[in-house]
Amino acid sequence: MSIFREYDIRGVVPKELNEDSVIRIGYALSREIDGEYVAVGYDARIHSPELFGYLADGLSRGGKKVLDMGMVPTPVNYFSNYMKFSIDGREVTPSASVMITGSHNPKEYNGFKITVDRKPFFGSDIYRLGESVDTLTLPSPVTDDYIYPIDVKSAYVEYMVNQFSDKLSGLDKKIVYDCGNGVAGIVVPEIFDRLGLDAEGIYIEPDGTFPNHHPDPSVEENLSDISKKLEEGADIAFAYDGDADRIAVLTRRYNIKGDQMALLYSKFMEKPTVIGEVKCSSTMYDILEKRGAKAVMYKTGHSNLKVKIKELEADLACEVSGHIFFNDRYFGFDDAIYATLRMLELVADGMDLDAELDSLPKTYATEELKVDTTEDMKFAIVEKIAELLENPPSDFPEITGLIDVDGIRIVFEHGWGLVRASNTTPVLVTRFEADTRERAMQYRDAVYQAIDIARDSLEK
């Protein structure tokens, strides 16, 4: 059951994801899908094509036909849900899609991001699927044809070129980008070339061994090579994770975080609704409200935000880590390539990114700080902290509010602290922000003391 996680299915190949387990997953998933056609794509990992074969086998045993889009970025996979394909002389739309990807995990990992009826398949759906996998009796393999090749990539590229050619064609800026040997390299160079942009890419060739650096742009050390390109005279830089649903945007002075991107993207939207996760800066929420926007704080996780953006008919959603979701002029899913083009559109419209960021209130925020615990204890500790902070110790910094939308976000007079249980690993995730570094560290120390008290009380 450890491979069935809150947002997706993810495990080590072949220890956890192998012929038997993946066929069973495919068959179990087929029982969750009403329609006949399932679109499946995969990332650059060396075992992804093999897992595709096993998954297609399992889906076919449940009566599904597989639309094979080959190697594509995750956003291209999501895009397939909005397309029609000519199969056996008739037009069909996928009832579901599956992206085979390990995202930014180490190369031995792989997994499945699932969309059913254009909605993320996650949480209780995935856990229920996991519980059924070992109990199902597998039907015999299907001998008739059940795999149909489709070309989603070309349609996706054409869509992006059509959407942005008026604004971006011939943009007079030097652009550099790092695909990290992930699947962004399959579409980004072609889009930039067709838009006539002055763009130079590094590590474009997909290679699932990731020979140059780990494909996680939220880790500073993975941005060192693209940062050098900026120092050599480029105007703006982009970096992508392994499956291209997460982005980093860099200028010569800033590594722009997801919540800062949301402020930039939304500046010229008319009274937008913008959703942020609980890790987003209070600066983002405050400025949005001052602009007349509706700012909504919600749970961390790309699946949670995809559901919420549709529920509220919001314009935009973001995670600090670089998942950006546009419902304004787009389909509401996280797409780092589309986010790239929307950022360049702002630049083409004359926005000075550095000046915009210079104008923001100065705060100090930590990165995500993780506290090791156990699967059994992590949620219990958060609940115990919530109880403790209803009547906090006398030496605890003054609390002005508690937000329990996802873990506990503790609002202090000059900042905030967050404690939440990770949905994917046995850790507590914490983050702190304040008007000075000293206060942020004070809040961190106080919250960590509360974590220790909560843990000790549960262990007695």
C-alpha cells in the first residue's frame, strides 16, 4: 500500500512497480473508468516504456482501449483529455488519461498520475484502488488489438504557437532554459523556434538517467548551470522538473517562487480569484486582497488545487514549488510550459520582473524544513499541536490566529509558521516567514518546541 499515495501512485522499479503489480493496477483502474478509451503517455525514464506495456495489458483486460501518445510531458498528457481522435473511423475523446512518470524523484522511481473524466484521481480513490489490487482475479490477456497510436504533441505545440504568436513572435529578449534531461525537451525547443524567440536550451535531450543534474528546479544546486547562462548575458531563464509540470523562473537577481509568480501573473487580471496553498507567503494573500482580488488559501498538492480551481471557477492557482495552474484562458491544470509562455507574455507587455519583485514588502521565509517522524505519528502530532496551541505555553509568541485548512498555520503578529503532515512521506513539513530573520527563527524554535511536547505526550 505504500506506493498508493495521496496524489498519485509512485514506487521503485522493479521492486514495487513490476509486471504483476502494474498489470493489476491497470485492471483495477479499468473498473474505475466508465468510457472505452484511456490515453497513456510516459516520461523519459528508462523503464517507462516497459511499464506502459504492463499498464496497457491491465487496462485491456478490463475492456479498455489504450491511446498511446508515447513520450510526452505531463501537461501534454493532461491536454489529451480535451482532444478528439479518429479511431476505427470515428471520433473519440479519452475518458481518462494516465501519465507514467517519476516526476522529480530519483531515477529508480516511477509512477502514475491519473485523470478520470478530466478530474484528478487521487486521495480516497487511489487508496481504494490500492486496497482492491491484490484481491482482484485477473481475466486472461486480450489477444485483439487494443493499442492505438495518437499524436498529442503536435496538437499541443500548434495550440501554444497559435495562442502566443501575436504577442511573442520576435520578442527581443535573450532566453535560456534547462530541460534537465526530462521531457520538456520534446516540445519547448519547437515552440520557441516556431515563435521566433532568441532561446538557448541546455540538457534538452531526454535521458532518464539524468546525467547532468537531478530534475528538481526547487533545489537551488540544480539551477547552477542555468544561472551561469544568465550571468553570461541572458535576460530570463526557465527550468523544468522531470515531467514539465513544475517551473522555476530566474532573472539575474531573483529566483521567483510560485507565490511570487502568482502576483505577477494576476496583476493585469480583472478582480481574479487566486488560490494558493498553505505554504504561500502572507505577502501574496495581502497584496491580492489589496488589489481587489479574491485570495483563497487551500491544501497543498497539485490534485487538490486542480479540483479547487474548477470548484471555485478561479482564474489561477499556485504552489510555492512551481506548480502553476491557469484557468484563465486555459484548462486549469498545472503546466510549466504554458506558464513559461504566460511569463514571457508579461515581459512582452513591458513588465520589469525585477522592479515588480523589488516593490514587494521585504520578508524572510525559510525553505520547507522537514521533521522526521513515522506514518502512524505524523497526523497525530499535528492534532496534538492544535490542542496545545489553544492554550499555548506562557513563553510562546503571541498567536493572532490558527488556520487548519491543511495542518496548522499559526499566525503571529509579525509572521507565521506552518506544521503539516506530508501526504507522501513520514515527515512533518514546516515553514516560517516573518518580517526579519530573527523573528522567523524565534517562531521556528517555538513551534519545534511544541512539536517535541506533542510527540512526547503521544509516546507516553
